[in-house]
Amino acid sequence: MSKIKTHSGASKRFSVTKNGRVKYSHQNRRHILTKRSTKRKRALRRSAYVADCIEKNIKKLIPYA
């Protein structure tokens, strides 16, 4: 059986932790930040974990992560 191809877009956005959870970095942090509040920008700095309902789908996209 051949290898599964990794989804390159998903591999750039998500990573799997040691415990098997899928971690990602928030969006909306690149430009036009003057209109956002300091509190919002500070919250977007932190990384987050994917919801349980879509975690399985993302793990299929990045099988060797």
C-alpha cells in the first residue's frame, strides 16, 4: 500500500502535540491591527487547540505529524 500524502496547507497550520491534541495559531494577526483592541491582539497571540469534533479530520490530513 502506498503512503498517504500530507495536506500541505494543513501541515503549515496545525501541529500535533505529544498528548495527541491538535494545536494551531490564531488568524487575523498579520496586518490592519490598528482597529483591533489591545486585549484582542493579546488573546490572538496565544495558540489554541482544535475542537474535538474536527480533530479527527485534521489528523487525517497530517498523518505523519
